[in-house]
Amino acid sequence: MFKKKIVLAVLIFAFIAGMCGCGSDKKGEMRDMSVAETVNDMGLGINLGNTFESCGNWISGSSVSNYETGWGSPVITEAMIQGYKDCGFGVLRVPVAWSNMMGEDYTINQDYLARVKQVIDWALESDLYVIMNIHWDGGWFERFAKDEDRDECFYKYERIWTQLTGEFKNYSDKLMFESLNEEGGWWQIWDRYSNEGDKEKSYGILNDINQKFVDIVRDSSGNNKKRHLLIAGYNTDVELTCDEAFKVPDDPVGRCAVSVHYYTPSTFAILERDADWGKARTEWGSDEDVAELEKNMDMLKSTFTDKGIPVIIGEYSACGNNKSQEMKRKYITSVCNAAYTRGMCPVLWDVSDDHYNRMTAEFKDPELLKELMDIKNLERK
């Protein structure tokens, strides 16, 4: 009888510990790993695209699932998330438009927050790293360009991250926060193509946002004091982020990595049909194409990685139905190889039924997956 009482007491304690997040739950583990070691440990990543960042006035705000499925994704299941790990990926990037369901004083809807949190929990339980951000969020980042709106934008930004840091403060170092997506650059202030306007001001706003991000996280409690952070580059463009006008924010614990995206040349990687700014390409891989890729990756390495600032390629892919799968595979694996062997973490952009079939939890192109996973065995420079 005495032994039964001991067993019962142990079970009760375990249940209570689990409910309060105490005990041996690895959700809250902060390891003695630098941000460089962490980025290296991530391996290769993939995006949960067109899901929680789906937005638009035509989507009914009556439920979370309306946004989750608004751009074609099925409702995400635990099996879908486990499938990413089973494919061999080490990190899942979760883009989120937090303004989708938001009340007064920029208060995030608790149901929306809980749903994002559930998917992040599934990823962590699958032993994936997670990168969570503010993605394209209804376009309000454009208002940073207006002097009369900037203070209000900074207030909204702070309100969002204050809520998120509070909600995820006890999560382990396998959860990384990303300051924003691609919106950190304002053509209304400075036009990169004509080089007209105030370049210093445009960069300065982004630098201030990124510094605000670090300050909010470090001034919060729990594991956020040491959490690894991902800093968005200028429009996440390689050349613009490597410009000396871009500043990596001051961080008292030195745990910041830099994020860029890679869709170069955009006429191949993005464009599906001719546009007024370019002619759609169906092929990639000439000597000039490869040289451009090598130059850009070397630029990132010398500007950041060689100086102890890790780089994550937060998005890269080849999109559009005007290209053969073989040509897409060549581009994707070439970018992945060039980034990974230089010590960076490439995170493939993916939306529902593009590279990964969410309904079957399988990669659609087994040869592409094999070539990507083979890259993980290559020696890094």
C-alpha cells in the first residue's frame, strides 16, 4: 500500500510539473551553444509558407482557420510537421501575420496566438528548430516611411513583440525570433535603382527597428535574455544587406544572426511570365549564372560569417510553372550548396503542394530531397 502511495504521488507530481512547464521538459532548455553553433546545428530548413502569414480583406476574420487556409494550405496537423523532420530538415521557419486577428491597442487574438503556438510546439516536439517572425503583415510596415506615422509604427511593433516575448519566454533555444521579413527598406525614402533620395534615412529606420527588436527581447524575462535572434537585412537583399549602411544591432549577449533571401536572378527564380521590369527566364546554370551565385555567397561570407556573424538564407527557391522540374532542382541545389558549404543555413521557401505535399507529409520530388540531404554531408569552408 505504501509503495502504491509513492507511485501515485510521483505520477501526480509529474502531471503538475508538466502542466506548469517544470521538471525535465526540454521545451525550456537553454544550452551552452553560440549562435554560430546553433545555426550550424540547424542544417537545412524549410518554410511553412502561405499559412499563418495569409492575409487579405476578403478573408473572413471569424476564425483562425480562415486565415490558415486562406492561401491554399490545408489545416496544419502534427503529422505534417513531423513529416518535415522525417524528410531530414532541421529547422522550420513559421511566417506569421500577427495583425490578422488583433484587437484594441494591438492586442493579438488569443485563439490566433494559441494556434501558432500549437504548431510551434509540434515542431519542437519533433526536434525541429523553429524561426518565428513578423511576416508581411498587411502592409503597415510601409508607414515607417512617413514621419508622422513612424512613432505609431514603433509602438505597434513594440506591442507585438512584447506580447510574443511574454508568451514564449520559457521556450528553449530551439525557438529563434526573427525581427521582420522583407519589408525593411522604403523606396519612398530611397530608390536603390536611381540612387535618389535619402539612403542613410532609409537604412537608419531599419537599423532602429532591429535595435528595438533586440532591446525588447533582452529586456523581457525568462530565456529571452539569451535567446538566439535573427536580424532582417535591408529588404533581405544580399548586396544591400552587405552595404556598410546596414548595422547589426548591439546585443549584450552577442547572439544575433543575419537573414537574407535569395531569388537571384529574379527573372528566373520568381518571374513566371514577362513583366515590364524583366523577361521571364526558363533556364539557369550558365557560367555567368554560377559566377553570380558564387560572388553573392562570397560577399555574405566575407561581410558576416568570417566576422563571426552567422547568416541564414531565410528563403530561396525557384517558382513558376514555366520552368522544368529539372531546372528548378538545379537552381535550388546550387543555391543550397553554395550557402551551406560556406557555413550558412539555407531555408527553402515552400507553400502547400509546391515542394512538400502536406496531405501525404512527403516531398514531391524525391531526387531533389536526396540531393538536398546529400549537401548536409559536404565539408563546410
